[in-house]
Amino acid sequence: MRSHGIEFDESVYCYILNACINGSNPDQFIRSLNEMLKEVEVLQTEESIEVLQRFSFLSLFIFTVMSRNPRWVLRECQILSSGVCSVCGSTMSKLTLSVTDKRDIAQKVERLIESSRKSMKLQSIGSKESGPDRLKNFLEFKEFLKKKGPYDILLDGANIAHYKQNFEGGSFDYNQIDMLATYLISQGYKILIVLHEHHFGKDYTTLPEVGCRR
């Protein structure tokens, strides 16, 4: 297709992914999806979401891939504190971003948010933000960082609160955020906790009345 001058945009990749599903070709689907992730920065069409959902539901493809690659073995693993995988023994590489890399990433994020300003469809799950709202909030957040920053550590509040809570009766545990934050502050770090607004006002979430800000 490229030899005929066809530009590989989101719609073209959707066509290819659908063809892979219809033709029961999971290997080509994965290769095409990897290419798509490199070329398309953000999915903007309903069709993209639908084709990915369709692939997810067709778990038969997973078994097909495994049957074609019998040497592949799926095992649950843990990443040790040393960065080594408990199963294969491989060591995860540590990537250090240069100032140029960080600026490049920041600029790409800002461009993505700017592009979402033009589309009311790009709303986060559980969020009432429209594109214009998201841009406004982002710019306000940048000003907040200029005034209050820099910070030593950024805490993803939701992930911390849900850590090891994947059992019956498990829930969003604010105490886990509090314990980690208290420890880091005691070590002299200046921290920033990021927590999505949809966690506020929920029955499963207990947050302090004082010092809690969305």
C-alpha cells in the first residue's frame, strides 16, 4: 500500500486490523498494531476503539498465537527490587531521559491536549471534561507547577490506593497514599499527589476533610 503512495493514517490502520481479524491472522494483527502505536499518537475515531474491543473479545486469537508458537510460555512473574524478572532472569533496563527528551515529551503532550480541544468526543472515562475544559485545566496546572514546584516525586494516587486491593472486599485505600506520602515527607522530599476527581465523593473512598484538594 505504501508503494502506491497511500498514507498510513488511523483509518488505514483500522482497515488493516479489521482485515486481520476477518482473516484470522492474529500475528499480522499484532505487527500492524505495533506499527499503528508508533505512527498514531492518539486514537480519535470510534472505529479504532471498536476494532480494539473486537480483538480483545476474540480470545481465540490468543490460543491461536500460542499454538503457532509452542515455545511461548505464559507465567506470572515478579520484578524484584534489583530489577530482575523472577521467571526469565532478564534485567529491566533503566532509561535516563535527557532534558531534550523531557521537553520533547512535554511538547507532544501539550499538542495532544491542544488537538483534543477541537473534539468534544475525546472525554476521559468517568470525566465530564470536554476538549476545551481539558486544555484550560492543563494550562492552569502548568501555572500551578510554576508557582509551587519543582517537586521531587510525583505520586499516582489511584495506583497507590488500589495496590494489592484486587481481592473480594478490596477497595480504594486512602491510607496507603497517606502512609507513603508521610514517609517521603519525613525523608525530606517535596511530593505532589495526583488523583482524578472521580475518586472524590465516592462511598468506597475515605479522604481527609482538611488539606484535600482536587
